[in-house]
Amino acid sequence: MSQPSTPKNKASLSYRDAGVDIVAGDLLVENIKPYAKRTMRPEVISGIGGFGGLVEISKKYRNPVLVSGTDGVGTKLKLAFALNRHDTVGIDLVGMSVNDILVQGAEPLFFLDYFACGKLNVDVATEVIKGIAAGCEQAGCALIGGETAEMPDMYPLGEYDLAGFAVGVVEKENIITGAEICTGDVVLGLASSGVHSNGFSLVRKIISRVTVDLHAKFDGDKSLADCLMAPTRIYVKPLLALMKILTVKGMAHITGGGLLENVPRVLPHNVKAVLDKKSWQMPKLFAWLQAQGNIEAQEMARTFNCGIGMVVIVSAQDAHAALRHLIQAGETAWVIGSIQARVGEEAQTQV
């Protein structure tokens, strides 16, 4: 069989000529290994660099159920590009997934990330993945691997996208479904650290319409950029500890859909959550966004967390102990409402 002919006067091409730098990818892997190593758990069998991560389920679980979640950071990344701030979006990435599986009672075990770009900037990617490792440390889960995809012509120069995937475990009898929530139960709210990672398409629209110095002092010593880029608060450790001392009937991670659409996801059909907006102070950032965007109160509550990043529902008799525990654990928390009987098809969250 004849060999394919080589076009005359044409140089030999490499993968690097096509825009993919394997050497840079290898350097990134070496850069992130020490950060990933700090997140390791006893259950992890393999480290970074293999074709797959190996994790066994601890023998402390009698009837384990795996809980998985996946998410991204959304258009908050556009602000990160504009500000050249890449050190905290990795925390956002972890927070969005581990907080989601936490609300079902799961302890996060491990995390995988996906970093995609047109041309790999090793320094930027290292900053991002350092943030992912930091988020994993906050959540107590292991960063066991991921994927770095360099895809020429897919992304504008200097931009990238992120996705994350978390797996946790919970005893089958301890899965939190919200089914036991009933009238008289108390709704606790845990403070958010800011906008977290939802609603940034609206945030960026507002910023584009006003003249504002993002780097000027805005809230105390923090600039508006600082407040907007504050990473998603990770609630894993204090809430796992809370679940060991009392019964948590339901939890809602306040992400896209805000308070109005996330709380009903854990409520039985026959009850509603009535929240008192005066029970917590909406941070200055949200008041500024509302004023600059001329946003109606209902729209704020269904777009942003408005200062409440996690909702926890407990019985009235456990409310005081739960609140005390959360505050002692370093959380800012309030009693923000109660569970009441629902009439007909009325809204299940009323603020």
C-alpha cells in the first residue's frame, strides 16, 4: 500500500501549531498538585494525574447513598475577566455544588473540575484551580481530578469556562427530603457573603447602565468590585455539625430563583414559608443593585439571595439551640420566618 504523499514546500505541523500546548497543560498539572494534596481525605485511593479518581466509601456508613451535583459559575466569570480577578471563582464553583448536595444531608466526599479555554494561560488557570482547592478545603472534600481543555477558536482570548461536579454520601435513613416539615416549624436564615454566583447577567446589565468606579470604596473598606466578587459562602461544616446534634427537617440553598423559588423545593404541598423581610438586614450591595436597576421587590426576591444564602427549617423546640450552634460556629444567622398552613394554590414562599 502506498504511503500518503507530503505536500511540497509545506512545513511539518504539530499540535502546538494548531493552538494546543501540551507542555503548558503538563505544567498546570504539576502546579496544582500541592494544592489538591491539601484536600485529600482517607477515602481517596488515587491522586491527581490518573485517568480517573478512585474513592472508597468509608466503613462508618451502614447504608450509604451517594448524592451528586454539578454546576458552574455563570456570567460572574465575565466580571472576573474584566477585573482580572481569578483567585476566588474556584471557591464559587465548589460552593454551588457542595451546598446543593448538603441540603439533602450529604457530606461531600470529592470534587472534579472542568476548565475550558481557547489558549491556556498557566498562571491564570493555576489561580483558578487554587481557588477550587481552597473551596474543597472549606467543604472538607477532596479535589481528586478534573479536565483542562484547550480548544483553539472556541473561546475569546483571555476567557475560560468552568464546571464542577461534587459527590457526597448520606445514610439512607438520614436523607433530608422536607417531608416532615409541618406548621409551627421555624425558618432560619444563614447570611450570604454577597451575590454568590447567580443573577450576574442582571448585575452586569445594571453596571453597564451606570457610571461607577468599581474600585472605589463602597462598603467600609471594600470596593464595589470586592463585594461583587466575594465568593459563595460554603455552609458544609457548620451544617453537618448541626445535623449531628438535632433534627434538620429541610434546607434550601438560595441560588437562581432566589428565596421565592428555592424554598418551595423542600416544602410539602400543604404548607408555606412566611418570611419577615425585617428580620434580617439586606446588605448594602443588594440595596444598591435594586436602586440602580429600579428592580421591583418581587423581582429581587426571585433573582437574588438578598442576603440569605441558606435556609434551614427546624422544629420550634430546636430553633433556639440551632441558632446558637450556628452563631457559635461563625455563621451570621437569624430566625426569619415560620411554616404555616397553605390555602389552596397560594405561593409557598411569602416575603
